[in-house]
Amino acid sequence: RVNNIKRMLAENRPIINGWLAIPSSYSAEIMGHQGYDAVTVDLQHGMIDFASALTMLQALSATSVVPLVRVPDGTPAQIMRVLDAGAYGVICPMVSTAEQAQRFVSACRYPPQGIRSFGPARGLLYGGADYPQHANREILTLAMIETREGLTHLDEILETEGLDGVFIGPNDLSLTLTGAASAESTHPEMLSAIERVVSRCREKNKIAGIFCTSGAAAAQRIAEGFNFVTPANDVMQLGRASREAIALARGN
Ligand code: 3PY
Ligand code: MG
């Protein structure tokens, strides 16, 4: 199976990526049917264990979205496990150095490109019988830039062989740069950091991704040059839709 996200990016089409923090195959299935290009199962800050992630990936693969996973950290065993479970891309948090980026990508690639151990399991069911032959090419790798050190080493990180791009964690990044976590911070240091990431990614033809808190904020990021945006997660969307419905029902 080809990775549609890679094809879309090659055609300069931005990716709209859903984000799952609720441990439910049913909500994964619902999100998979809404028109996203990709949906990410978040094992870092989502309330999701591996057993739930497996059923969520199964639910997503009943839809047309590309199933991605954000791993809790860059531990190779963890990365290999979600790939075996059928993730077609991995988002790795807190990548601060070129060595960490290299270790991350290497865990996603079979030899000779990397150190991924063989045992594709569900990856084979989702990716097809020829998965072992094309997995290295189709699996998407995004390193999260969300530390001051990651920003400092951005150029070396982007040079990592096989890395498809970066995904900004604006909460962590603004927390470290400005002392306050805010996904749409307008602090001058954040604005210049974000501008720098976008322009470097464009120069090097890499994916520039970012987490956003709404569809409007995601549209703004696309206008700024991002080509991979997440318009809030399931928890935020559920809460917001509820508050709006309640306010309307109360007539205020
Ligand atoms: C951040 O904003 O730090 C993130 O990791 C988004 O999920
Ligand atoms: Mg973060």
C-alpha cells in the first residue's frame, strides 16, 4: 500500500491530520470517516496504552486516512512496535539533536538503511504482502521540534537521511522559549522560531508540520507555509462542540 500523504505532499497539497487522545477504537473510527488525510494516535499525551492503540489503528484502517502514531519517546523498541501494529508514520517527540533524529529514523527503517527488526505483523495486513519491500520508502518520519536545543540543531536535524520533516510542538516550544505554553503564542521569539522552521523546511524540501488548536488556526498556519497541520485533538473538539451546543441551548 502506498502512503497517500507522501503522494499528496509531492503534489504540494497540505495534509490535514486528526489527533486522537481518547483511548477508543470507536472515536478513532469516527475521526477516520471525517475527511482527514491522516489521523495520529497519540501515545505521548493521549490516555492510550498499546492495546488500545492497536484497536484504534485497526479502526483507522477501515477508513481512507493514513494511520500515524506519536510515540511517547524515541525508544527504538517502542517505535518498532507501533510500526508492527500498522502505523504508516511515526511522530517522535522532543527531538533535540541530530543523533536523536538519526536514532529515530533508523528505528523506522529495515537494514541496510536502519536497525528495524523484522516482524511486520499487522503492518503486513495493512501494508500488503510486499510490505517488507516498500516499508522503508512508505513509512513517514516526523521529528518534533519543541525544545530550545532542537531549534538550535534544526539544520543538522533536517539533514538526517530518511527524515521526512519536522512537526512543531508549539506548547512545549513556547514553554521553553517564553515560559508559557501556548499553541498560538505571538511572543516575538516564538514567531521568529516558527518562521525559521518553515523557511528551512522549504529550502530543504522537508515537511513543515505543527499542532494547532482549531481549524481557523490551522488555515493560518497553512498560509504561513506549513504543509502538515493538526486542527486540534479529539478532546478539544469534543469539549468545544459541547460548550457551543450548551450555550446555544441556553440561548446565550
Ligand atoms: C506541543 O504543543 O508541545 C505538542 O506536543 C502538541 O501535541
Ligand atoms: Mg509537546
